Amino acid sequence: MNVRKSLSVFAAGCAATAALVAVPAQADAAPRCPTTVIAATSKAATVSALRNTCSQAGVDRLFRAAQAGALPVGVYNGQARPIGGPNNGASSAIGGVWAGKHFYRGWLTNRVLGGEALPANVYYGRSAVDGKRVIRIDYARSGLHDEIRRLGNGVYLGYGFDGPRRIITFWVWR
């Protein structure tokens, strides 16, 4: 199976799961969505807020305000949700398949199903969202790519695209 088909099947599965999973009520103790990329919040609080309390507009605001940052190197944990508001059921389902990314110098693999797969090239490019500099993750010749930017506390926030369409919001951290 080629990369585009593998990623399309993965994305379609995530989207289908999201459509079937009810959105639970937000936890009272969940941290509020950061209002600035330089907010003095811990990584754990940022990760929790992105999953549980940030609206899509809040995520979009953070992404647009963030800088690309340094190209990551090493193993990064990850979480994701479909484009839209928090959906813990869908995030949990995605987490059963995808655990993050392993960045090497100039390329990466995705951490899926307990192993590593879906290699991609990593480099600086221009965002499809706002034309500003991003770290682009390019799944060669598939039409699929990711874009990430670094928040002040080291969490990288981004989107997965199928052609020009954003299909998933995700974040990675160490």
C-alpha cells in the first residue's frame, strides 16, 4: 500500500471514529486554553488544554501566533483530534493508533501501533494556513503534509493536510 493510501485510510478511520464518538462534557479541572504562545504554562497543562478545552478558534489563534522554532530531533509524544472542538473520544481512538513522531535530521517516522512507519521529509516551508514560516512534514508525492510551529514551552502545534484541506489538529512534545 502506498503512503498516500495508508495515510488516507488512517485519516478516514480517524474521521469516521470522530463522527461516531459522542463529545463528553469538559472536565472542570482541565486547564484553560493558553491565550498566548509565550504563556508560562507547563507542557502538561498545554497538552491537557489542547485536548480538553481549546476551541478550534483557540488552536488556530495559537498556531498563527507561534514561530516555526528549531527543527525537532528525537522522540516526541503526540496527541491529536479532528478539526473542530475538543473530542476526547476521538482523541482516545487516535491515541490507540498514533503515539507521536520520531524526528531525525531532515526526516521523521510516525510512531504507530507500537512501531514506526510513514516516513516523511522535514524542512522549513510556507504555511498553507497563513503563508508564514512553518516546519513542513512532507509525505513525498502523496498530497499529504503536516505543518507545525513551536509554542513557548516547547510543545509543537500543527495540522495534518490532505491536499489543501486541514483534516486533523495535533501536537507533539518531549
